[in-house]
Amino acid sequence: MTKHVVQFPNLDGLLLLRELNHRVDNELTCAICTVSANAIESNNAAVKAALLGVVDLLHQWADVHRALRMPDQERFTDVAKYLQQLCFTVTKYRLERLAIRVLFSGDDLLLEGERCWKVGLIVSTNAARHAQFDGRHPELRVELLLAGSLVRCRVCDNGSMPEPIGRGEGLAIIGELAGSLGGRVHTSYAAEGSSFLLTFPLTHTEHRAAAATHVVLFKRKKMRRPRR
């Protein structure tokens, strides 16, 4: 994979983010150990089972937290692979308990680490958070498409909304994240499902990486083509 250096816009911000991640890791580990110890010491089967359920949930929170860590800033990141792993952990944490099937499809795409991380934050925030499925088979789709130098990331489900969602703090943060990517977001809600679309352009270095990836994939496809 091609290696290049990306200047982080705020080194103090990066240091604070690393410290915050470290603190969250430690607190989750402490909580898991404490609840596990209480489960072991309990002689009540119902209490023990309940505490072990909490331990399992904390482990799933920790997995999502790790999946959302910012990738290496000095390398391009495979966005499809990053998002696929993120969808897997979010599914285990929240969607699996709701019997929501998650379908992921993604084009080959390399992004700078910080920008890939922001896409992950946006996608994880919009994973069927408010939908009601009313007896239908719940389904969530995450699609990553590259059209020229424009990236389109869509999160959609087949659930319905009880009422339009107001622009709260979550949507405001998502809008700022999209803006920092040079892009924008569009949401739509209907009886047959809701959709969230993030669009943003590639940077110059990302565009060059995309072109190089396309050449490599084309050569591989040509080599695999059977001779007549």
C-alpha cells in the first residue's frame, strides 16, 4: 500500500483524542472486571446471569469503540474494509438484538486516515437508530460508491419513522463532520424506509490513489481473463 504523510490540522486535538480513547479503554476494562467479579461472587443464578449479560454488553461497547478508532495518519486506509468491520461490530452490539439484517457493499477506495474515521463516525451514527419496522423483516443497507472523484455513502433501511426527526445535536455534529470532508448530507424519511446520503469529493492525493488502484485492479482482471 502506498505510504504518505498527512498533516493533522491540530496536533493538540490528536493528542487529546488519544488520551480520551485511552481513558475510555481503561474505564470499560475496569467496568468489565468489576461486574465480572460481582457475577462470580453471586450465589443467585438470576443475578449472575444478569451481570454476565452486562459484561457481554460492555465487551460489545468496547468492540465498537475500538472499531471507531482513527486509522494511521501516515497511510491511506481501505474505507470499504474499515466500514465493513464497523458494521460487523455495530451489528453485534445493537442491531443483532433487534434482528436487523445488515447488507454492505463497497467500491475499492482509499482515504486519508482522519477522513476515513469521519466517514465511520457518520455511518455508525445513522445505523437504523430511529426506525420502526412494524412486523416487516428489518434490513439495513450500507453502500459505498465512487463516481469519478465523488464519494457517495448511503445508509438506508426499510423501517418507518413515527414522526420527522428534528435537527438535534447529533445531526448538527454530522453536518459539521460532512462539512469538514468538503461534502454534505441528505436525509429522507418515508413509510417504506429512510435514507441517509453522504457525498464528498476526494482530495488530490486520494484521487491519485484511486487512479492507481483502478489501474492495478484492471491489470489483475486482465491477467485473470481466460485466453482463447
